[in-house]
Amino acid sequence: MLEMKRINICLFLMLPQLLFAVVAKPSVDKLDYKCFVQVSGEHYVRFYRWPVKLFPVKVTSLVGQSFIDKRGNTAFIKQVKECVPVSDPFKSQRANRQDALTLR
């Protein structure tokens, strides 16, 4: 009987740690991305937040999407040059130069 109480007490003391381990597990469902896109001869860096699993689908669906450009006009994305997580640099030097000029 005494041993059973010890086991119960040990389990009771370990329960919060086990629950915390399950709840505190970080999960990355969505990630922030930056894409270097071409719009009528001009290039922009655009920012997006997408589910990680849908990244390839989201990148391909960008072509034809509209946004308001820096002059206030509606612009359509003609080509997606490159998309990377926000924390990563672009492979293209031109994209990195444009990224340095883009406000976050």
C-alpha cells in the first residue's frame, strides 16, 4: 500500500512536466516568405504568410495577382523570380538589392 502511494505521488508530481512538454511543442504551420516579382518591367519584393505545406502552390498562384504599386496604381504580377523565407537572403544580387530598399 505504501509503495502504491509513492507511485501515485511520483506520477502526480511528473504530470505537470509531461503536460507542459506536450503543450509547449513548437509547431510551424505557417511561415513568412518574401518573393521577388516582376511587374511590367519593374521588380518588387512582396511579403506573404503561407502554410508551409502549400508553399509551391502559393508561389505558382502569384502570377496574375494584383496589388497597389508605389504610385497607387493597380499592378499585376507577371513573373515570380524567387521566393524564400523572410530570414533567408535571395540568391539573386538584384533581388537582395531590392530587398534592402523595401520597407518591412
